[in-house]
Amino acid sequence: MIKRLAVTTLWVTDQNEALRFYVEKLGFEIRADVTVGDFRWISVGAPDQPELEIGLTALKTGGGLSDADVAVLTPLVAAGQLGHCVWKTDDCHTAYATLTAKGVEFLQPPADRPYGRIEAIFKDPSGNVMVLSQDKRS
């Protein structure tokens, strides 16, 4: 039976830029960076979650994508319509300040949400939406 999710994909427009963003700004670890022919497999992950890898997959022809696929997917990714991740943190305000100082541009600063969380929202360089989420303490 299925035990757990091991790898998930985020489409990115520039793998080098995405890699720098996730490692240098978000503090993720490189889990894999392998090139075979014209295909480059890059995966990263949060240091406290070694069991999950995020594949930073290039939005380019080849590797299963046609020119038509790339033409359709690229504007959807840029608009934040495909990639969406919720990242848990113990302190949304401190994480927001730290990431802002590293150059992460937020769409929304930390705010209380009616469903019991404090959240801030940013995008990665390709347009994937990221939610920084803290559970409120009772």
C-alpha cells in the first residue's frame, strides 16, 4: 500500500533561478541535481522534512512537454494558478521578517485568518504561490 508522498513537482521557468531562491532565500537543502542528456532533475526540501522532495521541473519542451504544453502552462504558472504550497512555521511574523530581509517579496504580510491561522503569502520567481502558515495558539 501507499505509505507517503516522497516527491512533488513545481514547474519553474528557470531552474537555476529557482534553485537559488529555494536554497539561498528559503533555506532549503538540495536533495538532487542530476543532468541526463537534455534533462535536469533538481529537487530540494526543507531541512526539517527530509522525507519530502520538491522537484523544480523546467517548463521547457522535452521531458514529456510539447511546445503547446509549454505555451499553455507557462502563463498559468506565472499567474500562480498551478503551484501552491503551504509552509508551516512556528512564528509567521519572525519568518516573514527574515525572508523579507533576504529579498523575498510578499503579496500579503502576516494576518490572522478566521480558520485559526496566521498566514503570509509570497510567490517564487516562477509565480508559484507560497503560503507561510502558523497555527494560532489557544
